[in-house]
Amino acid sequence: MTQDNTKHGKLAGKTMIVVGGARGIGAAIVEALAQQEVKVSIFDTDRAPTATNHYQSRDISGYQAACQLAEKLAAQGLSVQAMAVDATAESQVVEAVDLVAHAAEDFYGLVNAIGSSHVANTVDSSLSEFEAILQTNLTAPYLTSREAARILVRQGRGGAILNISSIAAKLAFPGISAYCAAKSGLQGFSGALALELAPHNVRVNCVCPGIVKTNMWKYLENQLMGPGENLEQLWARMEGLIPLGRTQTAANIARFCVAILENEDITAQSLSVDGGMNLYG
């Protein structure tokens, strides 16, 4: 896309929030939106509620990474700010969404790119582990979507909410039952919310990425490697599950997300970007 087209994109001048936008797919979405002249606020946190996540620690340095990303993009003349927000904490979400929307001339909505994974067979897992994964992957998007929706309805100018789900919402994988449940729940929540908000011209969609080599997959590599299997063999096995024979990239996911946010006729959809992997479901 040429610079001229970018400046005249449908999203230019609007303000959006990207929750979990510090790294991986979220960071790619932040950059893609900023390049469309969207004013982006990144919500992320340095400390997670529990260590049941792919960092295996409560200290995850998300806000620090968000600040670094915002500084890099600001140096390019793009409008990006980082905000320290734990999206699983209701009071923080209410305050932060209201702050962004109140300061914006044209608040348009948000993208929920927050997520975490944890590998454990159900029979070996604890309730606290299950709930921790639901909290990050489902409760947090509920909270941020709810607050954004309240403001968008009150403004009466329409808008969009986009939730990043996963191929795990459509295919079952052993060892990540909590993640599958959460991402399936996010897909169902998004569809119901889309119907509720359609009379207000607020669109809600889900994007379900396939296998993207983010920090989450660095953790999954170690967890999913079979006996005697090396890293190269693991990835050959993973790519064998994808009809196109290759994993996806965060940049490709982000470009698709921008297209969904721009298209005013798309709502209540769960759209896969997975190289055809969902066909095996």
C-alpha cells in the first residue's frame, strides 16, 4: 500500500485500544493500525495475576515492552501510547477505557489480543490453573469489550470490537483443554455481543489465527516435543497439519485484522487465518 493510500484509509484519525499489544500478534496489530494513522493505546501489564501462563512467572514485563514499542513507533511519527493496565482487573479496565475514550475525538473501539496458554492434561490440572487461563483469555476480553461497548453505544457513532481467538476455538488439542475452552468461549461471546450491538452499528468479530511463532509457541515447543523429537522435527510435524504447509506470521494476521476493522459490512463472524488448518475440524 502506498503512503498516499495509507493516509486516506478508513481508520485514519480514529482512536483504538489494543489489549495485550506489547508483543507478538498484538504488537503487529498495533503497528499495522498506527501505519493507518490510527491513534493507538496499548494496554499491557508487567505483572500477571498468576504464574499459570506461558511465561511461567507473574513478572511478564508487558508494560515495559509496550513502552518500547510505543517509543519506536513514535519515532516514526506514529501516534502510539502505552498504558499500564491489567485487563483482568475490572477497576483498571473501567478507568483506562474511559480515560482513552474521554480524551479521544473519535473513539472507534478496540482489539483484544490478550492471551496465555498452559499445558496440562485435564486429569492432572487444578481448578486454579483452569480459571487462570479463562481469566486471561475470556474474562479480560469480556471486561474490555463491555466497557468499550458501553462508550460506543453512548456515543452513537458506531465502531468495532475485534477479538483474537485461536484455531483452538475450532479444533481440539490435547493438553490445552482450558485454552480451547476459553477461546471457544470467546468466539461465542463475540457472536452474541455482535447481535446485541448491531442496532448501534457497532461490529464485533473474531479472528482465529493458526500457528504463529510468538512467545507462546516458544513455551509450547518444549511442552509438545515428542520423545526423541528435535525442534526441526517438531515444526515439520506442526507444518504437516497445515494444508498450505507453512505457519502463519503476526504481520499477515495484523493485515487481515485491519481489513476486518475497515469493512463496515462484516460482523458476527469468526474468521480463520490458519493456512486451511480448520478444515481438519
